[in-house]
Amino acid sequence: MDRFTKCRMVATDCTFCRIISRKLPAEILFEDKHVLCILDINPIHYGHALVIPKLHCKDFLELPQEYLPGIFHSAQVVARAVVSCLNLEGFNIFSNNGRIAGQSVFHFHLHVTPRYEDDNIKFVLKLKSYENGEMEKYAKLIRQHIKMS
Ligand SMILES: [Zn+2]
């Protein structure tokens, strides 16, 4: 099975595929051969943008390697524009993968969202510490599953 098997050029029941094929409206910021960049219809802050590959892959794991540079380059292009025009001091880039991680459209996308001082948006994290030997155990386990191709 090659890595394109799970991805399709278009899924007719997918909101982002319908935007890409102009069957649904969106505020398009720019596009190129592989990527469409739009405004999120329900922004965290005004100017919150989405970077969407023009290939229907449900999440980060399904994305073909060839799409990665274009997606991250596009995220940088739109982040520079948003930071410049809104005079931002900070922004977030993130992606939700899987329902339990908050993914709502199952076509991979990156969020680029403005941040403001005291905007009260935060991940509420309770950070852990590794117990004796646990960090090495997790590192060994992950290293055993690393596949570079
Ligand atoms: Zn799609």
C-alpha cells in the first residue's frame, strides 16, 4: 500500500474539498498548486487562517511527504501577512488530529491564529515528570517505531 492510497484528490462529502472545488464559498487568502489558504469561519480571533492541502487526507499521518514543505511554507506566508497587517506580537500554529484532539473537519489543516496579550486563551496543562527509567523507556519505544520513509 503506498502512502497515497488513503488520500483522494476530492471527497464530495468534505467541507474543505467543496471549498477547494468552489462548491462552497470561503474567504480565500491565497492558493497555489497544492495548498489553499482561507479564513476560518469561526475564528479564535479575527484573521484566524487555515492552510489546507488540495488533497483529501484525513490527518497529519496520511499526508504525503511531498505536501509538507508547501504546507509549512504557506503557513509562514500567511502568518507573515497576518502578523504584519494586524501588528501582532504573537500567533499560534496548530493542528488537531483525531476527534479526541478536537478535529472537526477530517481533512488535514493547519490553523494560524493571532494572539493578544491577556486574551485568556490557553491550553490548561498539568505537566508531568518522568519517573526513574520511564523517559528512557518511552524514548526507546518511539525510536523502535521511527520509519524515515
Ligand atoms: Zn477533503
